[in-house]
Amino acid sequence: MFFMSTVEQKVRSFILENFMFSNDESALDSAESLLDKGVIDSTGVMELVAFLEDEYHFRINDEELVPENLDSVRNIVAFVDSKQAAA
């Protein structure tokens, strides 16, 4: 059975609702690049950062604004998990 973490559920819902204007879970592949697919742009990244900081109560530093952390649902979830573990 497929298990989706609470973080992944919240991130997916935010992206689907705010950038894809959909609630169709199948429209968003967790490994797909959000920038390459045109789902988000630089302004969208800033909206995503604001959401993550508000939702998870941590600060994202400028040096953390890299695709390795924010360019796919999978990367975002791993990044949030690492920030929470460090807190």
C-alpha cells in the first residue's frame, strides 16, 4: 500500500491548488521538476517558500533556495524533513 506523509500531502495540496488550479492528484508527479514543467516560476518559488515557512515554522535561508531543495515534491518533502530534524 502506498503511504504519503503528512508533509507530502500538504505540499501536494498547496501546489495543486495554488499553481495547477486542480485537485487531481494524478496531475502532479512527485519526482517531476516543477520549474521544468512550468508549474512554478521564480515568483511561485517565493510563494512556496512563504507557505513552507508559515506551515512548518522555520526560516529558509537564501543559500537553501536551490533546486535540490525546492524543484520537486520529493525534494521539498526531504528538505522539510531535514529542516525539522535539525530544529
